[in-house]
Amino acid sequence: MSDQRSATTNFPVGGGEMGQLIREKDWSKTSIGSQEQWSQSFKTTLNILLYSKFPKFLWWGPDFLCFYNDAYRPSLGTEGKHPTILGMPGKDAWPETWSFSRPLIAQIMDGGEALFFENLLVPITRNGKLEDVYWTFSFSPAIDDDGKISGVIVTCVETTEEVLTKSKLERSELKLRLIIQQAPASIATFKGPNYITDIANANALALWGRKENQI
């Protein structure tokens, strides 16, 4: 029987693919030891993470070992980190982001308040290369049985597509405005049911006998 199979336990119950991987891993070779040594608080935190349908990631213990749920799994891409980083120290699992993540983790571990970031660019290595990825996420403390902060929970959603789409629309709108402003003819655009003036070039303003701040 292989070492991996002999390490299989009954915890956690369920939890999808990541629950199965946790059951099969030999945790005695990590800094948090075998599952018999795990605190009830840690197990509860893991259960909450694994059963959540929202992407969640956990750094736990002195080496900030990595745990994550099935909902987070797609953010890791098709090759590279999954499932290798499960149970791996944070600095080894995330060398490309550790200079950014480590100070935030330290702030939480030192008793700081939860942190929140919206549409923040945090490049990560996935699909065989370093990719620009945008995230909306929070860092929150994870408490152990003794009431001390022993880990950091990350609740997150990738917003790369939304950010890039918004940026593309803004560039298209800017391009349209420049075209209208530079056009030799009188051009204006209106929006809404009341036809509010949105863009009017210099020729249109001259035709109307108005200044820009008047329309």
C-alpha cells in the first residue's frame, strides 16, 4: 500500500475534490502534523471552507500552509499549482505574490482588522506563465482553540474579465469622443429618454450658439 493511501483518514467528510485530497495526504510530513494533532477549531475552519460555494483560500500554521476549496480551484488554471500547493508553505507555493501577500498576512496575524480590496491586480503563475489577474478579496483572521489567530482566510472572486471589459469600453468611449470632437461636421450625441446631451463638438456648439458648460 502506498504512503499516500495509508495516510487516508475520515476527515473531512465530503468537501468535493479538495476534501478527498486532504483525506489522502500524509500530513505527518508537514509542520502541522498528522490529523490526530489538528485542533477542533482548525477542523471547523476547514469544513466551512470546503463546503462553501464561494472561492476560499486558507493559510494556516507557522508556515502558512495552503488550503483551498473546489470553488477556488478554477482560479489556479489548468496546470501548475493544483494540486501541488495543497499543504505547501505559502512562500513556496506563491513565490510570485509572496512579497505582496506576506505583509497582509502579518497584519492579520498581529491582530489587525480584516482587509478588503476591490479589483486589485495581483499577477499569478498559472497555465504555464505569469498572468495579470484582478481580484476582489478579503483577508480575515482564523482563530484556534486557544483563542489566538493561527491562520488567515481569504474570501475572493476573480474579476479579470469584468475589469478588462470595463477598460475596453472606456477606451472605446474615449475613442468615440475624440472622433466626434475632431470631426469637421456638427455632431452631438444624446442619451436617455429625455435625450440628455452627452457629447457635442465645437461645430455643434457654434451652431447652437452655446458653450459646453451650458449643455
